[in-house]
Amino acid sequence: MMSDYAIETSGLEKIYRSRFRGREIKAVSNLTLRVPAGVKYGLLGPNGAGKTTFVKMLLSAVRPTAGSAVLFGQDAVRPESRRAVGYLPENHRFPTYLTGYGMLNFYASLSGMDATERKRRVPEFLDLVGLNGWGEVRLKKFSKGMLQRLGLAQALIHKPKLLILDEPTDGVDPVGRRAIRDILNQLTGTGVTVFINSHLLSEVETFCDYVAIMRKGQLALEGKISNLLAGGGYRVTASSVPDPAQAQIRRLGATFLPADRNAVAVQVPTRDEANAVIDIIRAAGAFIESVTVSTNSLEDLFIHATTSEQAA
């Protein structure tokens, strides 16, 4: 039976033991996470947070000290669980003497694809990542962005159900990042789960449906991005608000924000407080220009989750 989750971990933990005085380094600690199948999921965290170690445990490249990881209902230590996985590691090193065609053909053969299918798919995926015409060129002549797109092609060529990308746009210029994002967006609606490990907040906020933020090996924050970014409060903008009315608004505890000349913009955390501000403005005979729901930014959430004592 197919699981509703592409990735499930329970109490996942990895402890490295140093030879120096037997010191223990807890890279990942008691991490429990569920990634629904078919979504775009981002994993964030500062350097050293344990993101790459977590990904390596999913792929059984690193064995957990405790806990478990499951891919589509199968234990991640079983080779069968990884047949439906495409993976692009950070700082990958493809043999530079290979051509673009030869590299994709080689990696497709490693996935068990027969020669007839490889002959059909390799040109198809070179074209998908915008490298049509580069199939006979050796990789030593490829730019960083081209190598990343080729790496994405090798992760996709066997048509996986789960695509795991470790810093897929690291070191890539804005044009290359846009090209990679466009390729991934083509997967939307196809049932493929895209799991991105990244430190680029803007990329994750633009592309992903869900996000998890790690700090010191632990899960600091997790959820649907739209829900996490909502709830920033309400912003009321009005014009011609007399001073006595502004004083009333201040006594409510509202935060005054920068605004255009002859306008007042205030921020309040709740709907009731927003209604109280509106009542004061109307009673003063002033004009309400707008009432909007404010949102948090992913950057604000990230900084709070990775620096506050509560997240420790």
C-alpha cells in the first residue's frame, strides 16, 4: 500500500564520536518529520544545523544512531526504498572527460535503465534542462550553471517519485537559478515530491509549499508556508486623522508605521484591535484608505527560529 507521505522520520538521531577525548557531536537530534507526497518541501537551517546529515540518513549514506526514516512506507535502509528517489548532491563531481550525453547515459544505466530506453530519454532530458546541442561536449567545458542543470537531469532521468536536491542553486547565477526553478515547476501536478535542502530563503519562499527549519540538529519550526507567514496582524491606513484620534489609537497599543504625507498607517495584532482603530478613525471623521492583513516574512521566521532561546 502506497503511503500518503514521501518521507517519514521518527526520533531520528545521529551522533558522531570524536577520537579526541571521546567527545560526542550530535549532528541530528530526535527529529520527527512528515513530508506529504506530491508537495514541494524546503529544508532550511544555518550552516552546521544538520541538514546534509539528515538528507544522507534518508538516503542511507549515513546510518542513524537512533530513530527511523521511511520513504513511501519503506524503511530507508532498504535499497528498494531508493529506487523511486532522484538525488542531486551538493558540490557534486561528475567525471569531466565525459560528454553531456555520456554522463547521462552512464547514470541512467546505474538506475537499471536498458539501452533502448536510455537512447530515447537522454536527448529528451538534455532538452528538458536546456542543454540541447551540448550532448557531445565534454563536461570540462560546462559552466557551473550548466553542470547544475545536467545534475538535475541525471536526478530526473529515471522519473523518480521523490526528488531530493541538496543546495541545487548554490553558486549559480540568477539566470541559472531561474532556469532550474522553471524546470522544477514543470513537475507541479505530476505527483513528484520535491525536497530541497537549501540556505536560500528567497528560493524556498518562492518555490515551496512547506518548510522545515533546523537549528543545532533539531527541528525548530515546521509547517505550510502560507500558514506560517500569515498571522502578522492587521494594517490600517487612513488620511486626515486628527491628533486627538491618533492619541486614542496610541493608547490602544497600536504601532505607527511610515506613511505618506497626510496619512497614518498603524499595525495591530488582532481583528478586534483593528476594528477599534477603525471605529476611532470613523468617529473622528477621517478617511480609511485601506485595511490589509499583514504577513510575516520567511526571513523573520528563520531568524526567530534559529536564534531565539525558545527554539533552542
